[in-house]
Amino acid sequence: MSTSNTRKILYIAVSSETGGVPRHIAYALEKAKSFGFAVTVACPSDGAYAATFRKLSAEYIDLPLKPYSLKSLFLLNRYVRNNGIFLVHSHGKGAGMYARPLRFLNPGLKVVHTFHGIYVEKYSKVFRTVYLFIERELKRFTDAFVCVSESERKEALRLDIAVSERTFVVNNGVDVSVFHPHSVDKAGYRKQFGIPEGTYVIGCVARFDVDKGHEYLIPAFQQFVKEHPDAYLILVGDGA
């Protein structure tokens, strides 16, 4: 692949801790080179995915992004200008607070922003008002918005933090090839947890956080178990 034909992208994320956003970025990095992209990742090395980013990216910038730092914004702006970056892709609201100002500072730059969840209902009234004001201003400097589900797209448009004709849904996916169902001892796990054969088992793997919606899952299971009283719900995760 000719270096001159390689298109340079900057990904921004505010954390490399284990979670959906870093996993999403890692999947993209695995495919980027084959499509002619050289992707730089700017992200703090505060988590397990930092090593993966270093391995898969064209370049890794270990940069403190939390709390918000004007110095870090200046360093990102200098990198964009000095390295021929044509597109910045921000992942999550914190990263979006860096990417869109870069578009303001570099009018020819393209910016894509992926929300990765919109959780304004948990904010205080004051913080919610400030956050929505900032997002509504920043949408003017966003060339494309990516939502990970149709419900997220509807929420972004309802809150007026995205532009309909520039908003796209790219569903989160799972690489099922990494799983080998025949190697799983299902009977052994049922025995370990005291679950009889032939019963429904519903599993949820997610951190115990309001963002993950357990408050909806548990009441839904309570309704399900009325028709299937021998069903089991297994929650796997950590957090408070």
C-alpha cells in the first residue's frame, strides 16, 4: 500500500478502560489498514485497551483528556495540522468536546461523532441544561453523527443534538467467530448454579450501572417469569 494514498484519521476517546467504546475502536482498527486508512488514537493509557491501541493504530497518543484540558486540545490541534489528518472521529460525549472544536479551528477538517449512549435523564437539571446547550452548539461543527441503535438516533433528534440528514445508525456488533459453542459445558454450568435442564436461562453481561438499563430488564423479567415460572435470569458484571 502506498503511503501517499493512505488517508489519515484521528480517533479520540477519553478512556481506554474495558468497555464498549474501546472494544468498538479496536474492531475498527483491525480493519482500517485494509481499507487504506492510517488511524491515530488519542486516548489516556488508563486501561487495558491502551496496549491494544498501541498495537493496532498507526500511532498512539497518550493524552490526559479528563477533566477537560485546553492544553490537550491545543496538542490535538497541533497534531492535526502537522500530520495531514483529514478526519477526526470522536467516541462518546467527552471526546466530542475535543473533536468539534478542532473542526472550528480547522475549517477543512471533517468530524464524525459517535454518541455511544445518551443518558441525560441521570443528570441534574443544571448539568443537563448546560450539556444540551453545548451539544446543540457543537452540532454545527459535526459532519456526521453515528448512533449505535435506532432508539439512540431518535433520542438524539428529540434532544436536538444531531441533524437528521447527517445522522446514521451503525449497530454495535459482536464477532461471533471468537465463540465456540460446542466447547461450552452447558450441562456443567447448569449443575454448578443449580439450574434444571430444559428451563429458560437469560443472561446479561454488563457493568451494574444505570446506563446499562437493568432497571428495565428486571421488571421485564418479572413479567416473563409469570408465563415461564421456571426461568432464570443471570446477571454478570461489576460496579455498584
